[in-house]
Amino acid sequence: MTKTKDKAKVVIIGGGAAGMMAAIFAADAGADVVLIERMRYCGVKLAITGKGRCNVTNDSTLEEFLSNVPTNPRFLYSALNALSTQDTMAFFENEGVPLKVERGKRVFPVSDKAKDIVRALTDSCAKRGVETVFGRVEKIVSENGRVVSVIIDGKIIKADSVIVATGGKSYPRTGSDGDGYRFATELGHTVIQPRPSLVPITSKSSICPELQGLSLKNVALKITKTGSDKEVYEDFGEMMFTHFGLTGPMILSASAHIPDIAPSKYEAHIDLKPALDEKMLDTRILSDFSKYHNKDFMNSLDDLLPRKLIPVIIRLSGIPQRKKVNSITREERAALVNAIKDFRVSLSGFRPIDEAIVTKGGVSVKEINPKTMESKLCGGLYFAGEVIDVDAYTGGFNLQIAFSTGALAGTSAANVVC
């Protein structure tokens, strides 16, 4: 029978985006809620997302949203209906956090402060009487195929239901070091091998350390298989060179589209001047050459390219750096245009998972009821957020998945059947 006389006792492990939203919805559904966070305060990872700005969600339709979820999108139908992107926006607006929509329908707080989102969630939990406990859960205890308690720092907290919202393995310093996978495995679940997603990409090219620290804005990027025109990913925006390879918004997004990266298997094609086609760029170069007609080639590109990039482009063009611009041939200009419009970097792999924004892999969705987020193997056990084998591209989609699965798990866990 459904518990009616006494409140259901819901214990939530993990005080991040999914865990706090689960706590709010469980409390609203009438449960007695305990939220356990192993760090010193809730929302540690949330506070640093989006470079501290927090891309809360994406103001997209359900179909648009699911098209940005490469892993198990159909699993999310019920969760996204329980808490849509519009519902999430309304929630934070009602909690006193004005929002704005930017390019790509990305939603941010008007203040550009992720801490405002964290504060809204923690205040919302407090208003609802959620008890927050700080410490590390050692074990989830089950009897006769159903959870009965959790053990934290040697103490037992009884529970009618438990929600695992511990995150994945990305950013372990924020508390998400894979505990949720251990809990799931101990209770008989399959965990799809965690691997990094939305992560910087490495390169063995000497160009990257030479250009270390150089940020490019308003450039076009294509990722192809080496020696092929087949595009794996295409984007326009920002990126940066590092000592190990490439990073920045476009590169992080690209990583989610490359499941089988290996040294030299893929290469990046960067169009440094996407607003100009080849003919227009050649005209622009001729104009600069006319301006600097008595100068060496190496001193003629300051108006066109970042200074750090000029020596590399000169090398790639094959034009002698000391050659006078008034003697550069049409064929040499064509080589220069090509070097600027198709700047290539061979890729070799991903940075470690602890540098990833999200984790691919996690608890198998085949063992979770998508309509409730409850385990199919252990009664009263629920999963929410990144611990599940669901991930999306950048743009606010992953946070929305955390909020939606948390909301559905919280509501479902509050209505336990005894």
C-alpha cells in the first residue's frame, strides 16, 4: 500500500543539480527528505559550470532537445515531460533568478553568476525543510530486494527510498569520483564503462605548443577522418590552443561526436576567416600587400592575423618570410589563402576524464524505469543525473537532464509503496 499516515523517508546521495532538484520535488510531494553531500557545501560543480556563468538549460522544443542527446535520448521522454526546459526556466525565475537566452538558445542567469543558481536551489531546499547532512556515504543497505538504509560515517540513516545523484567521474575534486557507480554495482547493476565527454582534445602536432594560449574567436571548425572529406563535426565559434592540443567551446562539443578517437585518425580543419571566401580573402591580401608593398612578407600580415599565428601560417604557405610582398606570385597567394582557410591540426586523443565536463557511460538505462527513475533490480532505489548512461552536447542540455531526472526521481521516490 502507498504510505499515507507517515511521510516517506527519502534519502538523496549527492547535493548537485540532480540531487537538489530531487530533494525539492520529493519535499513538494510530501516526503521527509535527507540530502547527503560529501563536500563542504552543495552545488560545488554547479558553481563552476559555464566558466562560473552556469548555462542552466536550453530554450528548445522537446524534439530539438533530444536531437542534442547522442546517448539514450528516448530514455528521457518521461523526465523531460515531468520537468521541461520551460519549467526549469520558470522555476528559477520564480526563485528570484532572472534569466536570459543567448546564442544557440543557451539560457543563463542575467547576473552571469552560477552562484545565483546554486543559491536558488539551496534556499529552495531549506524553505521546504530538507535536512542537509555533510559526509560520505559508505554503503546503501538493501534487504529482500529493497533499500532500507544508508550508512554514512558509520551511522545508519533509515530510508524508504534512496536516490543516487552522485554525478559521474568528471571533476572529481568537486566530489564526483565514481561513488555512484560503486553503489550501483554493489546492488547488482550494470555500469557502462565511464569515459570522458565534452573534454579537451590532444594533438601531437608541434603547432599546438607553439601557439599555446592563443584564443580564436569567430572561426569555423570541421572535424574529419584523416584523408577523407567525411565530416564528423562542424561548428562556428571559439577555441584555444594549449600545450597538449586544443580546447574551448567548439572543441569540447566536438569531443562528444568522436567516439573512437585514436592518434592521427581525425584532424581538425580550422577556417581562420570564415566570413571571406577564397576570392574575397585573396582581394583582402592584395590590399594588405599594396599597403605594405616594400616590406618583407613576414611583416605584412599584422592586419590579417594574430601575431602569434603569423610565423606558423608563413611556414604553411611555403612563402619565404623575407620575400618582398611586391614579388609574391598569384600561386603563392593561393597557398597562403589555403593555409588560412584550411588550417589543419592532427588529433591524437582526449584529455583525462577528470578534465571532462561530463561523463559518458554510467548505470545502464535498461535497468532503470524511465517513467520513475527507479531501479528495476532493487525496490526503492532511484537514479538521477550524470550517474545514468545519458549525456548530451554543450548548450545547457546536460544540466537540464540533471534537473529533469532529479525532479522525476524525487516525485517518484516520495510516493513509495510499502
